[in-house]
Amino acid sequence: MAKFGVTKAYRYYADRFYLDRANRDTYLARQAAGDLLTSGHLYLPTKLVKGLDTPSADGDAARKKYVDDLAALYLLLTGGTLSGNIAFSGAQTVDGVDISAHVLASDAHVAELLAYLMTKGMLFPVTTTDGWTSTLVGTGAKTDEPGRGKVATGTTANSSSLLLTYMQGLGVGKGEVRVDWDKKLYITFRIIRVNSDAEAVARIQLKEAASIGALGAKGLGLQIDNLALSGESYGTSVATVDLVTSLTGNVEAWITIIHDPDTPKIEWYVNGVLKGTQSTAAKIPSGGAGSDSVLVLSIANGATGTVEAYIVFSPIMIWQEA
């Protein structure tokens, strides 16, 4: 240091660390202010830069936590979870579909859904009035009135009641009364199960057999073992899905079954809540029905009897995409 003198020393090191000699004075001034300047890279192997302030300009460095906190406010292009409300302003489209109306009116979803259902498919209301074909065994009984239907076992052992109707219109190009299982299909109805009987089994099925019992060919439905609910389906073999739900005696429940061949899957909803899903392709019907398709409601008791078990059901609504 003595060899060069203080000023020469500063200039010597300025020349080494800031090779642009024309800006040497600027370097010296910034150095005196506590800044570190270099015209090359700052290389710190295995070391960290600590104590960074919150960035405010484009060229400012940022702490990892600052970046992580900021990134957490945005939804990833793939995956990730979004929480909180989304505020919309101006034109709002998702995949080219205008969603502005959904912000303005809570009933827009319902209105658009109804329009979709009416223009993209066909709604089949299945009434409960007289005209169902019935098969009664023992003290089995039935009721088919304008507002409700009923199948009952009576009190004699090994008794049963079955109502069925052939389904016209669910299989365009497949046959007169044969379901096209390659189309989306919704079935919804309300039901009451009355009088507990551990041996009683009730079913509501869209199937290929005009008979009581489990599915033996393409179809789907709901099985009620006394009060416990299971979903039932048949593609190339039969399967049941435990819905982990039991009906309350004498209390109405709302059932919806959704058949989605595109996924494929079948979903069972009870009172608007998803209770079970079948996603094994071999258990899901596809293609055209192999024989005439019928809607069947049935109940059968066992060897004990003594209790009149029965179900009361509302008109059944079926929607199928075009």
C-alpha cells in the first residue's frame, strides 16, 4: 500500500474489480457508499446471499420466501388447489364460453342446465299410473296411482311384488325398446321404504329381464337390503357398490343414478350427495342392449314373513343424451 499510495491503491483495485476505466470514479463513489460493483459475474460457490430487502424494481433480487409467498397466490397450470373467491370483471369466457351470467344471477346455472338438457337429449317421464305390468306372488301387492307407485310383500313368507314397463325411445338405431348404453343416462326418483324386514330386498332397475332379482345382463339400478342401499350394475358381469347409506323408515329419499359412458363410470347420489361410484369398465353397460329394456321395481321377503315390507316411489324421470 505504501508503494502506491492511498489514491493509487484505490485506483489499482478499481482497475482490477471494475475493468471499465471510464467509470472508475463512479465505482469509487459507490464503493465509498457501501455498494459492491463488478462488471463480471459474482461467483459465490456453496454460499448464500442473505439479508435481501423486498424488491421494488425489475432488476432487484428477491428472497426465496418472497418468491414462494407470491407463487402461492397463483393457480398452477397443472395441478394445484385454488381457495377463496374469484372476482370477475369485463368479458369473462372459459374455453370460449361466456360465463358472465353466472356472476350476475345465481339461477343462471339452473336455467342453462335445463336448456342443455332439453336441446342435447330427451327427457322421459315415467308415470306411476295404471299400465305397468305386474307380477304378484303370495301376498305381494301393488299400487299404481297418478302420484305414486307401490310394491309390497304382504305378510306371508316368500312373497313378492314386481312392476315393469318397457322403455321406448332410449335406443335410437338400436331397436324398438333397447337402451343405447353408449349415451349418457340420468335416472332420478324419490322413494320411501316402509316397515323394516331383515329379509326384504327391494330393487329399482333398468335391465333386460322382465323378472325379479339381481341383474343378469346389461343394466343398472339401486338395491335396498332392508334399509341399506347398494348400487348395482352389469356390463359383462354384475357388481354392487356399497353406498354406505341406509334409508330411514317412512322417510322419503331422493335417488339419482348417472351413467357416463365416456369416462366410463356410474354414480349413485342420495339426497344430492354422491355415495358411490362404479368405474370398472366390465361392470358398466356399453353398446346396445341385447334384448328388450325394461324398468323394473320389485320387492321380495324371505322365509319368515309376518311383516308387510314395501316401497312407495314417485314418478321416475329418465334423461338420455341425443
